[in-house]
Amino acid sequence: MKKLGGALSIVLALSLSNSVAFAEPDENTLVVEGETLVTDLEAPEDSPLDHIYSGWRFRSPETQSLQTDDFENPAFAAVENAIAEFETVDGDAGKSCASCHSIGDFEGLRASLPRWNEKLGKPETLEMIINRSRTEHMQAEPWKWEAPEMLAMTSYIGLQSRGQPVDVQTDGPMEEWAKKGEELYYAKVGQLNMSCSQCHEDNYGNMIRADHLSQGQINGFPVYRLKWGGLGSIHRRFSGCMKNIRAEPYKHGSDEFIALELYVASRGEGLSVETPAVRN
């Protein structure tokens, strides 16, 4: 059984009025459109985790089932919009995404993000790649991070990597950013003086607010959350977590969230990309 740490004990006490024993995630298999995805695997020796689990493993059977059929997955309404958007001319250059790319060009991309961009001198996320293409090649206005068009397109592009293992670079120029992300992950912040690790490393599997805490893996983003009633980015989830512990969130697209995204992605290496996933 995992023991609850100070601040989190208070949060759980307020949420549940009593403590809950740790429970292993259900031993079930995620099969989407006939393809079996990796949702659990042995952690490498240098991992702080004993075992690596996708967030899908902690969800209710009803929520899990929504992800097994693209017709039932509510995120696919946005994917359909992105298919049309991909062919739509926008901007002064008179180009669409399809003017330069076929959607198959992006196979494997989501699994390797964030990735190093030499010109920027920093890692770039999928949102940054899309907006760079829009502004530099299409001469179109960039999309906001949580705009419906951006969430739809990141889902559509991410879908091309579904089933592929997460594999991000953490050495070379990315090493400094991965270390920065790790520092942020373990830093206690906010009025509740809590870190990411207290929930997603020390207490995954425990119940909080009538739901299981997961390991916080990001292999399914952007995800359709039933709580949100729509899609949301990785940075929206980070921001929400910080608000929950009464901390001032970093901005979407900030260096802090990019570093955190890189580090959290590295914690789930080997898990299958599930984009677009469904969560509670």
C-alpha cells in the first residue's frame, strides 16, 4: 500500500473524508480498430516508477470503451473537422496544409515530441510546429493553443502515430530541458505546497474526488475529457493541476510547460500513442 504524504493527505481528507488503499489498475487490453496498444510495461531501471501505466488503465469501463471504437470516440468529430481544414486554403500565400504535405507525412511525429528545433534553440511542441507552418509557409494567422482548430489538427496529426511507442530525445541539446522539466515535476508549489510527483508518483491508483489518480502519462493527448466536454491540450492539463493546488499556472507554450511536457513524455517511453484518447 502506498502511504499518503502531508499536503495530499489533507486534500484527500477533504475530498473523501477517509483514506483509500492503493489499487493496481485493471489488467485489461486496449484494442482500437483491431490494433492492440501498449498500456503497461515494465519500467526501466532508471525510472522512479515500478511499472508504467497509461491513464487509460485507471478509467472506468464505460470511459475505456469509448476509446476502443473511433465511431464512439467523441474526439473524432474534431478529427473530421481537421480533415476538412487540412485541405482548406488560408493565408496570403494561398496555400493549405495539403499544398505541402500529405497527412501520412506525419506518421511517427507525435511519438517523438517535443523535439529539438535548432533554429529556435529550444524544443518545439506539435502546436508550435503547426503555427510555424501557418505563419512561415501559409502566411496565415497562428491559432491559439486551445483553439478548436488547433485541438482538432493536433488530434488529426497525432492520430497518424497511434500505436507507435513514445520515444523522445532527452540527451544532447534536450538534456538541459529534460532536467528542467524534472525539477519542475518535483518542485512543491502553490498554497497546498504540492508537486506533480505527490499525486502521480506517490499516490497513483488512490481515489480522489471519486476518480483514480493516474501516473499522469501524456501519451493520449490531446484528450477528450468528459469533464471538459471537449478536447484539451497537455498544457491545459498542466495548468489545471496547478490551479488545483492553488498555484499560479505557467502560460501555455511557456518554456516551463515545454520542459515539463518533455520530462513527462520521457517517463512514459514505450507506451503507445493513443491520440486522441478519452478520459474522465
